[in-house]
Amino acid sequence: MHIELIEPHTHAGRLHAPGEILDLDEAAAQWLIERGTARGLIERGAARPADPQPQPPIKTRKGD
């Protein structure tokens, strides 16, 4: 699972800065997310909510 660090974190003996992306096993990733140290990233190909698309204005003619 890919996560983005929100806080500095030492992993495998190396200090990682906020903003770094790490690829961790599910349990380690969830532990960091629950502590508020990281946030989960959406995996490529994974389902995600659709972004709302702006609708074009409805055009009407006078008298319609």
C-alpha cells in the first residue's frame, strides 16, 4: 500500500520527511494512518469516486 507521510517518520532505520511516498505492507500502512503520521494514497487502477463533471449550460431559444 502506498502512503504519503504527513509527519517525519523513521522506517527501516532511515528518517523520512513529510511528503515522501512509501510502499508498505497493509498493516504498517494502516498503523501509520491511524497514528496520523501518514495518509493513504489511491492505488492506480483502484476504484475511486467519480469527479463531478461541470454541466454545460442549457441553451434555450426565446419563446421556447
